[in-house]
Amino acid sequence: MKKISRVIVAFALLLALSVSLFHTSASAITTTERNRNEIYSQLVARGLTKAQACGILANIEYESSYNPNAWYKNISYGLCQWQGDRLKVFQDTYKTEAQRASIYNQVSYLFTELKGNEKNAHKKSIVPYTKNTADEAYNVGYMFCLKFERPLDQTTNPVKRGNKAKELFAMNFTTTTSSSSAKKTSTVKKTVTTTVSRLKTYTTGRYKTTSKLKVRTGATTSSKSVGVLKKGANVTVKSVKSKKWGKITYKKKSRYVSLDYAKKV
């Protein structure tokens, strides 16, 4: 009798554990779906077609799995894994770390970039693709990866994200609305403009990096990354371009780094 009781107790514990694991998994899936639906709603509310929205969603899925709190190696943060000077503008704008900002604010900043410093990405990856079809979703996913995200692997990543966009296009989304969206939009635009105008300017001399810093071939965020400086690295800035890009010597070649993440010593 005692043996049977032990078996029953063990079975009950196993069943309880299974139910617990099921609920945990279901909760995680629900959160992902809810975030995806909210992001989709924000995208179409700003005038994008379903195909265009799915192209961007595909990239966000690969960047952060729709998790606004995502971060990677203390370098990139948020839905789009912002880093460097783009991350600094975000944090100065919303007065918070990117991974702590709301989905609404992160999508708002995405559109601020597309209308500002990343307008070329908008022009090349969204504007030409107006047909609301699965193939158009693929095109947006592919081009948005190349022009906005700009991964190191520009061969397989765009294809994967294009295919994911087609997969998403076949899905049905539950759209959500935010009662405060209209009020927030004008405030965000004003804040971004003010923040950008207040960014520091820099001079030549010795600097120490305050975080990991990408080394680029040119003085723009779209320039190719050829290396990373560790936090605390000392560099000599020979000249400054566009107010914040320091020209340095890296592996015997002239390269550029954003001085927003360095302090003069």
C-alpha cells in the first residue's frame, strides 16, 4: 500500500511539474505574440502596408525576438539592437536605456531614424515596395536588412529575413491601439530635434573609450565596421569630422570612431 502511495505521489508531482512547464512556455509564447502584434500595429499605424510592416518585423525578430528589453554583450540594445552614436541619441532622447524603453518609444525612434539619418534606408528598402504581396514583403525584409541593419554577413542574412517576412505575411495579426499615441508623436519629434542639436562637439587629442567602440572606414554609421576598441582603450584623434567622428590610426590605416563614447584625457 505504501509503495502504491509513493507511486501516486510521484506521478502527481510529475504532473504538476509538467503543468508548470506548460504554463511557463505558454506565457512566454503569449508575450512574444503580444509584442509582435503591438509592433505590427505601430508600424501600420504609421502608414506602412502589411508587406512593408512584415519586412521590418522579420528583421526585428532576428535582431531581438520582439523583446524590447534585449541586449547583446553590453554593445547593442532594444528591438533593433541600437549601438554606438545611434544608441546615444536614443538614450538622450528618452532619458532611459534603450532596453528599458517602451515598444512605442522604440518604434517611434525607428521612424525618426528613417526620416533623418537613415533616410537612405527608408528610400531604398521601403519606398519602392508598395505592393501588398508576399514577394514585396520579401523585398522589404531583404533590403531593410542590407540598408538599415547592415549586418557583417550581407549574403545569407538578407535572404533569411526576406523569407521570414514572407512567412509573417501569411499570418493574421491582432492590431492594438494606444490612446496616447497621437499626443506622444509630436513630443517625440520635438525631443529628438532638441537632443540632436545639443550633441557635443570634439577636438583633436588623446581619448579613452568609455565603452566598446566600433572602428569604421568612414565618418558615418553606415560605413563598414573593421574592428572594435575595448572599453578603456586609449586613442589619438588626429582630426574631427562632422563634429563627432574622430580620425585615428588603426592597424596602420586611417579609420574613424564616434567620440560620443570616449572622453578626453
